[in-house]
Amino acid sequence: MTPEAHQDAPELTPLTFVATSDLTGLTKGRVVPTAGMPTGASTGWVPANVGIGVDGHIVEGIPFDSSGDLRLLPDPEAVHEIRGVPGKPDLTVAIANVVHTDGAPWSCCTRTILRDTVAALQEEFGLSAEVAFEHEFADLDGDTPHHPFSWRNFRAAEPIGSHLVTAMQASGLELENWLPEYGRHQYEVVVERAAPVAAADRALLLRDLVRDVFAAFDRRASFTPMTAPGETGAGVHVHFSLQSADGSNPLFDADRPGRLSELGGRFAAGILRYAPSLAAVFAPLAISYERLKPHNWSAAGVFLGVENREALLRICPTIEINGQDPEPQLHFEFRAGDIGANPWLLLAVVLRAGLEGLRQDLEPAEVVVGEPERAQITDLPCDLAQALDLFEQDAEVRSWLGEDLVQTYLAVKRAELAAVADMSDEERCRWYADIY
Ligand code: GLU
Ligand code: MG
């Protein structure tokens, strides 16, 4: 007899998952009955949890031990009703900031780091931002013949795709695009833009929603950057625009190269300048660097390109059909991120680097039109070990994140490198595919 057939079965108790994201970018939290979670209530959390690595163990060498207590304090503006996953009850997800027991922010709360960055951009330069995350993932159990962008591949994922889109709409994740991608059984899903923290919150929700809907059909969706050596990579691309207080687009200047304003050029310069030190954050997996190679349309090198899909930072095209105005449309796409990055931290470091470009009045970044010359490209680190060394050596970047977070991050990521050290390339890809 199935549970549903039980005549006297009690109604399911509505549950709330109080959620955070850790340094592996996986969503973590605690579950409470929704009725027991009025606005302002919090639930417990443990400092050492931030030191859990991708293999599910607390790593050695972090500045936290078995002592201490924190609270997950839901943001009342980030309470989401997740609906429409076949076979699963509706769920409230209350996205939380991590605070001390007296309510003071915890220095390792990545959501707070993003909120502070967004606030600084507003206070110091009067700028706000809008952000849309683009996620690529693979249906690991897809076994029908593949062809990029094809009707056939779109249909191969039906009815899962329709259920996914339905669940997204029902859960307040407005869909912009759902498409069969280039890679083998690869798909892409784009959620409409929102304010930065809300956009990163949605990125976090989207990942588990996708995995849940695929799992309901006994299929495994994985966002891993490389499903197998030599395969097409999967990225997490971050589109973002800036707005001035009067609603105009401070990135736009029709008379400059790429139609990018001087301010936009300085913002971009900050991102390019710090990119090598930040790679450990936006490309944080041992296999991330297999994706960040030439001809993968990911981000083979550090440059600002006009409509160029190999650029770390792309000036996106504007649509001018029927006289549409390009001015409000011009925006950036940061293309180097992947699923290993905590979405709040990923966005925080990109915006913070841009903010530093403004603060330090950096020379506007060179706008590369067409293919870059070798001299116009700065290299990204060649692997995660080098990325971690650059991150560790950059005192400025460390100061953005705080020493507890930096030390924990280095320990988590170096333990991860040790865990994959003896694996073959195939085994590494499989390991990460299972995790992500
Ligand atoms: N799959 C590419 C990546 O790894 C992106 C392709 C595209 O959508 O432009 O980032
Ligand atoms: Mg894509």
C-alpha cells in the first residue's frame, strides 16, 4: 500500500528549510515546522560547518572547533515557496543570514559580504545593480542521440523540462530562457534579472530545484564544469548592469569604444585586475581549469571583449530591432564562474573588484573588439593550486573577505586538492559530477 492510500494519514506538516550556502556552494540548513518559524525567529548553526569540504567532512586547519554557536536568521524578504516538484511536498525556503547569538553579523556570512558590497556601491557611488544568473548543466542519464541546440535534445528532456519550467514559475523563479545547449545532453536555464542579493538567492534555489525535478524522473542533473575530460564545459555566467539614481545607465556612452562609459571602463578594470587572485573563488574546483581553456567559449583569458564569448568579461550586445533604445540595455557578462562558487561570494567578489576599480580610479580597461592580441590578455592561473597561491598572496583581496573566511577557504580547498590528487581525470570529473 502506498502512503497516499492510507485513509487516516495525517496531513503533511508544512516545513520550512532555513537555508544558507557554504564555501562549497552547496545549499545547507535546518528544517523547522513552518508554524514554529514566525518572522524574526532564528534557528541554530555551528561555526565549524563553514569548514565542511566537498567530500562532506570538516577539514583540518580551520579557525573553528567544536565550540561556539551561531543563528540562521531568515531574511523576511527572502522567504520562497517552492512548488511543483513532482512527488515532493511544497516547501518554504527561508534564506538566512548567519549571525552571532546576539544578532551581530558573522564575519564568514557570505550573504552579508554581498549585502555590504552592494551597500558600498550605493553609498559611495550612488549605483545599484541588476543581475541575472545563467546556469548550464547536463542530464547525466541522457542517452539519446545528441545534437547541439536541437529540438531532439529539448524533447529528450521532456516532460522534465516542462515540469521544471512549471515549478520555477510556481516558485517565483521567473524564467527567461530554457534551452538545449551545445554540450552533450547539456541544458541552460536563465532566471530573470533581479537586485544582486535576490538574484544570487535565486541561483541557490534554482540549482536544487533543477536537481529535484530531474531526480523526480530518476535522472541526475549535474552542473559540474566538466562532465568528462574533453567534454563541453558548463559555466555559471553572471549578467549584470548598473543603474544611477536617476535611472540612467552609467555604463553607456555612445561615443566611446564598445559604447562603454569611462566609469564602466574603470569598473571593468577592477574586475580584470583582481581576476587572477579571485579565480580561486569563481573557479574553485580542481576541474574548473579544464573548462577555462581556449576555444571552450568560457573565459580563456582575462580581457574585456565586445560580444566575445572567450572573454572573462563581455560587453553584451544590445537589441535594436524596431528602434529599441540600446542605452538601458548595455551590460556586462562575467563568464568565468562555475557551480563550485557560492553564488553570494561569486557575485560579491565580482562587484567588489569593480567597486575597487572606481575607488582607485583605475585607468579604464581596454575594450577588445574582435580577437585579442596575446598582449591584451592576462593569464588566469593554470590550475587550482596556483589559484589558491595567488589568492593567498593578495593581501587586498584577503582584506575584502576577512581572515577567518580566507583561512577556512584555503583549508577547505587545499583538502579538496589532496582528495583528488590520486584520481585520474575521468575519476575527478565523475567525483565532481556526483557532488554538483
Ligand atoms: N559552455 C560555455 C561555458 O563553459 C558557455 C557557452 C555559451 O553559452 O556561450 O561557459
Ligand atoms: Mg550557454
